[in-house]
Amino acid sequence: MDVSSFFAMIWDTALIKIIPFLFVLTVIVFFHELGHFLVGRLCGIKVLAFSVGFGPELIGFNDRQGTRWKLCAIPLGGYVKFLGDENVASVPDNAAVARMDEAERQKSFPAQSVARRAATVAAGPIANFILAIAIFAGVAYFNGRVVGDPIVAEVRAESPAAEAGILAGDRIVALDGNEVTFFGDILEYVSTRANVPIDVAVERAGATLHLQVTPRNVTQTDAFGNEVTGPLMGLVATRESSSFRTEKLSAVESVRYGAEQTWFFTSHTASFIGGIFTGNQAADQIGGPIRIAGISSQVATLGFAALLILAAQLSISIGLLNLVPIPMLDGGHLLFYAYEALRGRPLSEKVQEFGFRIGIVLVLSLMLFAVWNDISWMT
């Protein structure tokens, strides 16, 4: 391989695999930390650092308030460090706060009321959900949304739908009493109901029939060759049967659609996590940075709008993950603050320190498990 070919290969790798991953992750991390930053500033807390990434600083600057804004070498997260934080995980440095004068102490994070601390911590995950709404709404407003009538073109052989008696040409009008407008409504409703019986109202020859269908988990290969497991009834729609079309949405309709999609993916992700513990979902679907990088590069081939949608979905996942009540995560801090609000005093420093150590073990274990899944996904 000559020198020009080598550099061309490096450039193609960066363009196709690395840049989409860095774009998606940077956008998500930036908005998450921006939530902490803005609410913290609003509460009068001094911000020492705003970092995208960990490790050695690559570039940075100080703003007028003394905050160091920086981009660091390891692009796998970020943090906002407030005055009075011992480290980037916002563990309180009570000894340092005790040495501050009164004016400085009033600007430290540990000296704030429970409500202000909780609001500052919760703002990160909330920003992730707001970002998702904005992306879904923006893409829908500029590109419209593709919809199709809920008319069945084909029923897969030996599928739950076939066993229940659904036929080609049937129109699905309701699921468990919930009205179905578009074929996509069926896919969304079924996607969180593996092995759960569904009352399917079918319109056939002018009559309405009620059939019970229990979706089963099916492993399929997507357009990129990845194996994806999820619940299906076995219904197929075609452009001819369902009249698929692109609908233009107004600004208000787009925002409502963005909120609906964010709620759907939030409930879907929460259901997936719950399904892992009940055995209805496989834990090998949990992915880490390697899988995110791979999927980002695949999705990027579909266009910028598709990459933005992926960023919205991942933003929701990161927002939910951060709300899990594990010390070191935002949810763990909120759990401590809930105890403090109820009991009128914080947990002892010893108990908090023990909790943070447990949190580190749990978070590292999850990261290692995700990386192991990533390696298995690649092979």
C-alpha cells in the first residue's frame, strides 16, 4: 500500500466511522451538561469547569464568570464541576467548603438548599429529553413524516397474527381499545408487549371482529446485517395496500409529534430495561461505545436526518440511564436528596462515601458488560 492509499484509508475510516460517532456523542453530552450548567448558574452556584470529554484538555477557554470550558481527549462523556465538588462526579468536598469564607461558601454546590441541588442535578437528564423533542420535531417539520393506512397486505405464516385468524386485507382499527390511525401505530404498540395478549379489533367486510394476538420475540436481520430481537405479530404492509405517503406538519404539530415520539422511546426503553429483569428481553442488546460507533456509521449512510434521529434516541437512553438511582449517577444524587428532604438532614458522610463506592462498582460493571456485548456484536 502506497502512502496516498494509506492516508485515503485513514480519512475514509474517520469520515465514515469516527466522525458520526463523535458528532452524536458530543451533541448528547453537551446538552446534558448544559442542563446542569444553566440551572446551576440560575441557582447562583459557581461553575468551575464545563467539559466535553475526560482526560487531558485539548482546547479550552475561560468565560467572564471564571468557568473553564474545555474539550478533552477521551470523548466518552463529560461533566460540569461546581464550587465545592470534590471530583467530576459531584461528590461534595465538605472539608474544602468548611475552609471557605461565607461569601464563597454561598456560591458552593453543597451549601445550596435541597431543592436547588435537586433541580441542578435533574436538569441534565431533563435536557436530554428536551433535546430529543427538539430533534424529532425539527426533522418532522422540515422532512414531514411517512404514514400508511393500517391495512394488512400479508400475514406471515405460523405467526401470532396468523394463529389468531387475521387475514390479508383486514384493517386494524384498535389495539386493546386504543384507536389505530396509521400502520406505524401497530408497530409502536406491539414493540413493548412481548408475550402480552392484545385485543385486536379488525374491520373485515363491513364487520368488526375482536381477535386476541400474543406477540412473540423474533430475531431479524436489519438492512445493515445486524441481528435485532423484538416482539412482532407477523403483519406486513405494502405501499400498494397501505398508501404510504409523506405528511407535512405545522410547527405546533411537529412539536406535539416530537413529544409523542420522545414519550414512545422513553417508555420503550424503560420497558426494555424492565424486560431484561423479567426475562422478556435479552441483555445482549445492551451496547456500549463500540456498538454506538458502529451503528452511528451505519445510520450516517442514510443521511443527516437519520443520524439526528439516532442522536435523539440515544439522548433518551442516556437521560433514563442517568435517572437510575445508583450513586455516581444523577439518579443516585437525587435519591440522597430525597432522603435529606424527608428526614431533614443529609445522609452521613460515611454512608454517602460507601454509596459512591458501590456506585462506582456498579457503573464499571455495566460498562464492562456493555463492552463485552460490543465485542460479541462485532464478531
